[in-house]
Amino acid sequence: MEWWLSMPKIELHAHLNGSIRYLTLIELARALADKGVIDFRRVEHIILKSDRKLHEVFKLFDLIHIITTDHASVTRITKEVVEDFASENVVYLELRTTPKNNVSQGMSKRSYMEAVLDGLRAINSVDVAFIPSSEEPRILSNPLLSGTNDKCSEETRKKIFVKLILSIDRRETTEMAMETVMLALEMKHLGVVGIDLSGNPYLGEWNTYLPALQFAREQGLYVTLHCGEVHKPKEIHDMLDFLPHRIGHACCFENEHWIKLKSSNIPVEICLTSNIQTLSVQTIEAHHFGHLYEAKHPLILCTDDPGVFSTSLSIEYQTAAASFGLGRKEMFELSKNAVEFIFADNAVKQELINLFNSAATNLEL
């Protein structure tokens, strides 16, 4: 495992709330129970259950949404999640989250995102770069580090690039989806790079979100879609016709969808553990990662929800290597190639490429 931890990695499909630490989830749930907001005995089994099917995953997310209703919790979770990714040598992270309105807590979609940004600024164990280079070429997010960033510390401290993707939930209306897009546009200078469509795939209709997604793309935001989590052939067809910049999962594709995907060359965010645990794919051997890898289709290994599925990006790489007979060099190249598909500018991409080239020497590849 040590080698997989030391390899630099790119994470492009991680949900903020799904990446919450298990102990933090328990602590926040007990705190709400003490306040009488929830009955811990009635929700404990949802938290403790393993091997969740897809509908059970969304039960847990409903609980997490109840638990993360105040700004302090959102800030704490953001800080911990980024620290966890950085600790396993994730050098670039696109963190996606659904901005929430919670009138009882004085929370708006904007204040929710400000709490996320506060979490990024609160990190002091690593340098967090989230402001676009066009706005501030060498900014580090944590002002508490001023005075310590001498030449030595710059060379030895870990650095992680973090970009934010705002998610449209499939329970939302067209107007609510457009509100999220407008917020993303207003916060581009703070590292918001794109829009995601996610949530319970059994809910909602594609045409509800299409106007907001089209507007987002027209305004220069990147778009990634949860696509093919369940068997909805018409929706999958329409999503691929939209030509998003990336898609996630692609579990329930039919032959015509594979043909369309390959002809469009849309990169796929692959989440092995998530897909197996939710039974979106029956076995690891049957997972479409192998098929797409052999076809040299653009792929990115991701975690989806490391907290929910008790995984990490290092585990995902180790699992892929063991399951599909791939060596360390092939997996390193897979991680390095992911740089091409990130939602960031060329300056960031070049810095990451330089980092990977240096790491290849150190890892003796």
C-alpha cells in the first residue's frame, strides 16, 4: 500500500458530504441527538451499515444533509476532507458539492459555499491552492502561513490544488438549477470551475436541468454529469448528445451508448468500489473499466464517496491494478494522463505534469 500512497494522484469525482470522516459523522449525529433534532437510535443503523445498495446510499446522504445544516459543520468537513486527500498524496482535487438553502440556520446557497471556502482557508497542514492563476499567480489559501513560506518551506511542504464543482440536485427545479449556475459564475474567481448534475438518479427529468446546463457551458463553465447510474436509455442518449466535458459512472450503458461515448471521446470518471458496493456493476471482473482501458478511452480513477464506501484513491488504484493485471507503470501513467481532463488552466496543468515527471524519477519508473 505504501507505493500507492506515495504515487501522486488526481481526484476528479469526490462529493464533499460523501467524503466525511466516519468519526465526524458519528460525532455530529450524536450532537444533533443531544439537541433533540434526531433520534440517534433510529439513524444509527443507517450510519453503521456496510455494503450499501444504491437506494441505501441516498438514505445515508439524506441523513448527512440533516447533519450538515450549519456553517461550522460545512467548514469542518471541508477542512478534514481536503486534509485526508492531501495525506495520501492527491495533488489535485476537484471537490463537488450541492449548495444548500436552510432558512432555519440562516444558510443560503451562497453562505454554504462561503463556509466551504472557509474550510479551505482553515487548512494549515498543507498548502492549498484554489484561486485561479489568472487571478493570483502564486497565491496560497492560508494566510496563517505568511512568514513561513521561505524557500525551504516552499520546497518541502505538500501542496494540493483544489477546485470546486457546484452540483445541481435532481430534486431541484429549473429555476433552482439556474440559481446554482449563477452562483458558480459569481464564484469563478474563488476556484469554482464547473457544474455537476447528481443526486438520486431515479428522480427528475433531464429536460428540467438542460437549460441551466446549456447556459453554464455557454458562460464558460465546465460540465460533468452523473450518467448511466441506472437503466435510463433515453436519458443516457440525451446526455451523451449534450457532449459534456466529462461523465461519471457509465454503469448501465447499452451498445449504442458505448458507440456514442467512444465516438465523442468524452472522459469517464470511474469509481470502482462505489459501483460494486451499490451493485451498479455486479462484479469487479465485469466492470467496464477494463473494456474502456483496453480501448484506450479517456479514463480517470476516482473515489465517489470515500467516507460512505470506506475507500481512498490509493485503494482504488491498488484495486484496479490487482483486478485488471496492470503494473505500477501503467497505473502511474493513468494518473498522470488524468491531468489532461482536469477543469483548470494550462499553468496548473503544466505544474502538475512537472510534478509527475519528478515523481517518476523518485519512484524509479
